[in-house]
Amino acid sequence: MPRTLAEGLNDWFADAARPLPWRAADVSPWAVLVSEFMLQQTQVARVVPRWEAWIERWPTPAAMAAAPPSEAVRAWDRLGYPRRALWLHAAATEIVERHGGEVPVDLDDLLALKGVGPYTARAIAAFAFGARHPVVDTNTRRVIARAVLGQGHPGPPSTARDLAAMETLLPGSDAAARVFNAAAMELGATVCTARAPRCDECPIVAQCAWVLAGRPEYDGPRTARQARFEGSDRQVRGLVMRELRGAHRPLARADLADVWADAAQLDRAIETLVGDGLAVFDGDGFALPES
């Protein structure tokens, strides 16, 4: 009897899994939650040292909640999308206030935490607690598109469709399902990559619908490309955040004038940072939030 796609991937993952620190058997649910916040739209190599420093400094939700939000933003440093630092701090506070300092197991309770969406909630439930939930990220979507649907690109995401597709592949047991969720992500990240898939190294190549079809070119709808970073408001926001992280006093607008030559764009960046809660104006100048 031929092995299922899940069995093939799980067997491969036993030897191929990268030794990422949040995969260790003794990590806490909080440590898993922190990793999932950090891994959103961020490369693993950049996350590892930041995660290790974070867990050493704030090993529990209570430790995190006791620190001011400004320290979370400073510790986030240049990891990108710094609102995640504020959301992580808020989630820690909610865990302390609502759940006695313990990361909740229930999916709805996880979804109610600040910054936790459908993917993150299921990832925490699956990887921290071993619950049987489909977990779908960009890498998983690509593996399913190729191995199951026979297309080289997954197309635009759809939470309902993507979760349903993964659910049909998920093994029945909680333990095997947890492994398969991680294995599908790992295959997409390391072998079934977007631009240069290494099909000769793929453990399920004999079952891959895309390979069996001759690896046809994808001609369907695609996800919109992210806007260019250089010269964007995102770049200016990042430069302002760098100044605020390095300062331990409020910075007047004049102190920030040299950050960016276009004054109107600089003002717009500062305004959006204040709107997002990443900066506050206290009368003397702009600073990171303290509460």
C-alpha cells in the first residue's frame, strides 16, 4: 500500500528538520507564542537571535507584562513590523489578566489575544499544545499547490480554502498531525521553494501532481507584490523608530529633521507611528510608549 503524502513528509522530517530553538521539547507555550509573532513575514535566521534574547529576558508572559511597552519595542530592534512588539506585549498582559499567566489552549481564547489571527492561533495550538488543527503558511500553501493541485504557484490566499485543503491531508492522530504541519512548512521553506524548487531532493516527488504533469507554468492569478521599500513610508518609519529606540528622552520634531529630507513624508511617517501607538507625543517631543 503506497504511503500517504503525510506519511512521506513525516518520515522525511524526522531527519531533515532544522534544529530551531522553539522546536525543542522543553520550550514553553509562551516561547512558542513568541516565535510565532516574530516569524510573521520575517526570515528564520533573523528571528533566532532575537527570540533567544527575548526568552532569556522575559521567560513568561508575566515578566513581559511587567515591562513597559517601550522596552518591548526596543528589544524588537530591527526585526521589522514593530507593531508586533506592541501586540506581543498586549497579548502577554491579556494572558496574565484573563488566564492566570498561562497561554490558553482553546483556539477561541487564542484568537481573542491581541495580534493573534487564524494562522497564529492554530500554530500555537498545534505546536505548543499538540492540538490537531490545520496550520497553513506561505510555504504550506505552495506545497499543497504543487503536490496536490498540480500548479506551480498557490495563487492568492484564502483562509477558508487553504485550511480546508490542509484539513483533508492532516493525519487523524494529534501527534502525527502536529508533525505534518511542521513538515509541510519545512519542505516549502527548504526544498519546495518558490523560485528554485529542488525536486530531486523532495521526499514526495513521486506523488507530486505538478512534477507528474511536467511542471507546467502557472498562468492563474497571483498575489500582489509588496511595494518597493527604498524611499517608501515604511523606510521612513523605520528610520524614525531607530531614533526613538536609541533615545531615552523625548525627541522634538527638530531632532528628527535630519532623518529624512522630505519633510512632508517625514511628518506623515511620524503621524502614522503615533496613530499605531508606536510613538507618543508628551509635549516635549516624541518617544516610545511607556504604558
